[in-house]
Amino acid sequence: MTACMGSQSFYPSLSQASGGGSIVKFSNCVCMVAAALAMMLVVAASEEISMTADQALKNLMDGNARFVSGQAIRPNQGSDRLAEVVGGQHPFAVLVGCSDSRIPPEIIFDQGIGDIFVIRTAGQVIDDVALGSIEYAVEHLGVKLVMVLGHDSCGAVKATVDGGEAPGHIGSLVKSISPAVEAARSDGNLSVLDQAIDINVRNIVEQIKGSGPILSHEVADGKIGVVGARYNLSSGAVHLVD
Ligand SMILES: [Zn+2]
């Protein structure tokens, strides 16, 4: 699981400028420029935080379209971005995805440093720790969109479909995915694996929406959106799972 939580301050540069002893050696002009730059960062951060769920979803899907078409712009990946985010993070979306090494979120959505808050486990299954990470992003970072991203040929789902022994902690993954596989076996025309992949995404979306007291409350109030999606390993395209 990856869920790096940086310190949050809207005024990192301002607080440093007023409290740092070495800063007094700077000229007033330099201080004013530093303050102005800090304010610019504050404005930028506020703009990111105010992004609605719909805007965030469009941002992700537009980025995926660029990736698929070979027109990725690879934003926010330079040293200037490091300077922008050193004082705090303001991601516009939470991505709950599979740990599968073929699906790196920042690449397939054409995003950069500080853009998406990522939680990855095999089969993108979630537990209390993952839910706590999502809650942190929603409550403390102001993120309005949570996307659950499954994918074709998911090894974790396939292992659950195939059955057999699940040694060590792998059994926990199988246990989490089993309801989706059981539902898929009694349904539909597609293969059990294909069905189970989508059902597993839907189950996790519902798990997040129903997680009290924080996330269920945010969903009920319409303050955050939770969507399911699926990644195609061949094309690189992401489509929403209803
Ligand atoms: Zn997978």
C-alpha cells in the first residue's frame, strides 16, 4: 500500500519567512517576492482543492485519453513542481488501484507529482488502513473524487476464480474478492473472470460509499464522488464501470 501523507499548511513559505532566523538577512524586496510567490502557491493550492468531483474525473479521463493517443504531456514532473509541493500536497483525486506493475497511475492518467493520492493493493481490495487513507485524503486534503480502478486479467481476481490454496496472507485477498467471484458464477454471458473483475470494482465502490462515519456522510451530502473504472491492458484505455 502506498499512501504518503505530507504535512499540510496553506502558508508554508509565509510561515517559514516569518519564523526563520536566516531570513532576516534578506532584503525587504526579496521578502516581498518570496511572499508574493507564496501567495501564488496558496492560490494554486486553493484552485486545486476546489476542483469538483466532475472536474477531477474529467481531468483523469482527459489524461488517459492523452496517454492512449500517444500525446501525453507528462505534467508536473520537473524540479519546479518539487518546489510547488514541498510545503504540502493538494491532490485532486484518490485512486484506489491494483498493485499490478503494468498499471502505474501517474503514467496511465498522464499526471505528475502531487496530483493523485494513490492506494494500491492486489485486486485493489481495501481494509481499514486503506479506508483510513481515503478518509485522510477526503477530510484533510479536500479531495472530492475517489476512483476505484480494476483491470483486465487481474491476477488477484484470477487466483480467486481458480481457487486452490492461498498461503500466508494471500488468503486475505482471496477472501475479499470471493463475493465478486461467487456473484459472477451465477450470472451473465461473459467469462467468470471478466464478470468478477467488474463486480469486484462495484463491490469496492459500495464498500467505500458505505464506510461510516466519514465517507458515508460525505457521499450522502454529495460532497464527494466515488466511481468505478476498468483499465484495458492492451489499449491502455480506462472506461467507467457502472
Ligand atoms: Zn490486478
